[in-house]
Amino acid sequence: MRHALKTAPKVVDGSEAGQPVHPDFQHAQVKSLLTEATMRAERVEAVQFENLTLSYDRKPAVHHLSGAFEAGSLTAITGPNGAGKSTLLKAISGILYPDEGHIHFAGNVQPVGYLPQTAEIQRDIPMTALELVASGFWYGSGSFGGISAKMRGEAQKALASVGLAGFETCDLLSLSVGQFQRLLFARLAVQNAQLILLDEPFAAVDAQTTERLLELIHVWHAEGRTIICVLHDLEMIAREFPQCLLMARERIAWGASEEVLRPENLATAGHFHAAWTGHVEVCEQ
């Protein structure tokens, strides 16, 4: 499935130059600690899976998964290629429906902000950078139409937060990979979603863009939002993400990242993944 986004003068690729740190980031770590402590005390579950099985043509991609993402948590999902990570995000976002089991949502997590992998996103549609960011308001306005003065102001603020101030009239195809990913984060920012799903958001982007986007993720986390991010970089997970779900179509480990990423768990994930065959169909449990 391709996710159509929507595109005018050629611009100089300047976003990879040094950018000032997000103005809210200096407070994010303290706020994040307070948010995590509050959520742990309340144990509110933003998303809960009950014996969830997801498949393509009856070939299971996620197999009998149970567990929950706590509200306000910052969690990475990792595992081998083909382990069901992206499939799980599609199910949470509503794109894919369960074969078995259930997904339960807390009442305050809608709407969901979902950023698929860049390869799934269509860029060759005539739309400016500002219009793309403003499309994040669609759920509030009911349709994609005119941009109000308030929307324009918020969209410009979101562009500035990712280091793209002055890019409002730029054509999407004129942007670098890193600039385009910053633009997609700006669109997420205006959605004001309490549940944010990110599928390999740092793939093929430069180090400065990665750092800038990580800062924004930590700001969102400090605001109490629930963030779920598919990643392969285990060092980044250990450094930036307090919680981790390790998958190999099934749940291998789920909890604090330093515990989940133990060598024995990673080895188990590899063995489980290697044991799966494409001929196995969805089973009944």
C-alpha cells in the first residue's frame, strides 16, 4: 500500500547544516522522568493486544501476541527482518485487521499519528511543504481544504521545530531524503496525536537529521504521548528508548531495553525467526 501525500522551485539542500537545538528539548529529560513515574504509578495501558494474530494470505506475520504499551511510554520494536514489526504498526493504525485476537485502545489515544516507511510514501503529487504539513489537520477540519490563518501559523511553527523554516513553498520532490523526513515529522507535530507510530524513521537520513528528530521524539514523550518506533539500531534503542519489544513473529521479550536486549534474547529471536517457514498457516489457539 502506498500512502499518497501530495508538490514548485528547486531549493538548495541546506537542512543538513547545523541547526539549533529544539527550544523545548532542554526541559524534555526532566519532564520525561516525571511523565514516566506518573504513568508507572497509574499503569494506564494505551494499547493492549490479546492473543493477536496478523497475516498476509493466511501466512502469519504476527503470531498470538499478548501484552500492552503503557500510556506515555517510549518503546522501540525490534527483531529480525520479517519479524512482524511493521505489520504490527499497520494493525495498530487500522490499516490491517486481525485474523485472531483483539487490539484494545485507551479512550484518549485517538487519533493515531502514523508514519510508515519512506519507501511506502508517494512524493510526486503537486503540494508544497506547508500544504503537506497542514494536511495533518484533516481529521479536525473534516476534509483537506483551505488553510486557516491559525493552521498556517501552527504549520510554520512545526516546520521551524524540525529546522525547515523558510521551506514553506518548496516542492516535495526538491527536498532531500533528510528534509522530507523532517517534513513528515512536522506533519505529525500538527496532528497533536497522543499515540505516535514510527516505522524506521531514521532509515537513509543523515546523522544531524536523526539527532534533530530524536530531540523532537523526546519532546513528545515529555508531553506524555505514547510513542512506538520500529528500529534495527540496537545501540540507539539502548541509548534513547527506555522500553523495547523484541519480536520474531512472536513475542520474545518485552520490557526495559537493557533487559530485553540481552544476548540470549537476541539469539532466541534469531532461532525463532529461522524456524519459521512460509508454508505455515494461521493456527487456532
